[in-house]
Amino acid sequence: MNSVDALKAWRAALGFAPTGNPVGNLTLGKVRVAEVAGLGAVVEARFASGALGVAECEKLASAFKVAAATRQPLFLWLDSAGAKVSEGLPALGAFRRMYAAALAAAAAGAPVTVACGTNCFGGASMLAALAGTRLFSANTRYAMSGPAILAQSAGLSSVDEMFQAMAGAAIGMEGRTKIGGANARFDAARLVPAPRADLETRHAALKSRLEAANRLPKHAAPEPIRRQELDKLYAGGYEAAQSGALITGHGQREGTRVRIVGWLQGGAMGAADAWRLADAIQQAPLPAGEELHVLIDCAAHAATLEDERVLLSEYMAHLGACLHAHAARGTATRTLVFGKLGGGVYVALTAAAKEVILLYGAEIQLLPGQAIASILGEEGAAGFSVADYLKAGVAEAELKLGLV
């Protein structure tokens, strides 16, 4: 069933009744399944490939908040390219807040079922990855990056027949449903409230998927490190060790004990990288009063077919869920940007954070400059000031550490 017919079947099976007028690409409504009332939301590709801007994110966040408070099932139709990059930083800040509400709803136990339309990319794919059930139409393409960006990363043309075949096998319905788990072909009979697996179960399943694909390499044992930034950040003392890009340790900052988890590499984060960082975050609950600091220098999520074959969106969403679990237990979580931060990694590591703090000279990107240029043209790749970040709610503070 293609996405046009699937949406008709979705509306009919759920008895979707809109409440109010559409907001951009989004329409909210009510549904009923097996005599159980629920919430419905339709994101359609009316404008800008169904992208989610400030207005859509604010409205969708309200639906997730209701679902979290009432535990009502939420049925979401998604045909979206992700955040609306043409709106710039305000859209990124709004998406961060909306994704925080989505994480809270999923963690609260509200059953979320997502049916994907023709396209489900970027942040939209991370939203879908929070669902207990994900349904794909015959022509669905589901990935962190769209085909044009995946082709560009591979040095190929998106219209090349060989690339189209590889991409179809990786991000199309057949490839997604073969992964199993919450992923299935669209069938109106599957539109029933479905609980999401608990965090530990998902963590183990994602590791097994990487191992089965031979995508989880062994790493050298952590070695103690000293860094100028850490010396300044944790003037009360710290112990830290590094294995590859992963940093773990403890420190003292302004009289508060801090657990340190970091990923400092500057490049793109793939599925195995995201799982390693999530594994470091997904540890025993911190003692009362201890903060969690996530130190990050990672420009974006990876744009490779290899990462998409294991469903990178789930790894990005899981990273955010692990951080949210700490925040939900009352741990003060802070994301400290050492270099660059953007793409799905930004959403994953900031949605649940109490604060996003930029070290002097750090930069937050909507997407890597090359990807932005392919969407908006070269002028869209311009940088932003700290004041821009703060105004848009993309970050909360800048920290100079006495280094300048």
C-alpha cells in the first residue's frame, strides 16, 4: 500500500477527527481505537516537504504533553523531511523543546504509534523512533539523512541507478521491516496502542543489532587524560580517561560532584558511536546532588548507508532517551559544547538537558554546512552568534573559562 492509500486507511481506521485548523504541515485531532479515546496528529507534506517549523513544533509539543499527563495513546502520521531549516535557529530551538516533550511522553508510558508517509527524515525519523510501533508504506523512505545527502556523502549522484538501488534496500520499507522489532509494514489492523520496550531492553537490542552487522568494533582500554578545558572546568579536581572519542570520569565544579561523559572527535557520529556514548550515559543512577555533564564536539550524525542499514535514527533517539532517564530521576544534566554540535546529535543531547553551555568559540549547526548548502544554497550556511543561540533557545549560556 502506498502512502496516499495508507493515509486514507489510517484516517478511516482511527476515525480521525480534526480539532481546530491545520497549523502549517500539522493537523491535530482525536481518534478512537477499540472504544478507547486517543490523540491523533497528521504531519503532511503541504509545504517544504512536510518540515516542522516553530508553529508546528509548539502545537505538536502540546499533544505530547497531554499524552504524558493522561497516558492516552497517540497516533502520529509522519510525512516530513524533519526540522524546517529555512526558519533557522528558532526552528531548531522549537524542535528541541518539542522533542523533550516527546521523550517525556514516551518515558511516561503513553503508547505512541507512528505511521510513516513517503518521507521520514532527520528529526522526524527520531520522533518515529520513540514509538512502540512504526509502520511503513510501500514507498516510505526512512532515515536520518535524505537520499541526496547520503549520495553526496558517498561521492555519488542521487539519480545514479546503482545508488538508488542501494538506498532503496537500506532506507525503504523492505530494509526497515527486515530489522524487525517495532518496525512493520503498514496495516490498518496494526493501529492499536502499543507499549514501548523499556530502556534496558532497547539498549541490549541495539547492541545486538550492531554485533550482528559486525559494526561494534573493540576499543582500546581507557587511558587517563589531562586537558586544559577540564583543568578550568573542574578546578576542584577531576579524574578522566579516554578511549577513542569517548571520555568518562568524575570531577568537582563549584563544590558539586560531577559525572563526566564526553564524545570529543569533531566529526560525524554513527550508530556504533551513539551506542557507545549511550552506554556510558546509561549507568547506575547518580547519587543525589551529583550532576551529569555531557561534553561534546561532534558536528553531526553520520550520513552513510552503512549506518542507515542498522537504522541510525533509533540510535540517535536512544541516546536522547538515556539522557532523559537521568533527568527524570532528578539529576541535573548539562551539555557542554567544546567544538561543534549539530544535526541529530544536537537534538539527542540537548532535548533533556537542563542547560546547553557553549565553551568560548563553540558552534551549533542546524546541519553540516554542506547539507545546509544543498537545501538552502550557500548563503544558508552562515554562522550564528551566541546571542542568536540564546534568543532561539538553542543554548542557555556561554562559558569562557578564563582561556581568552
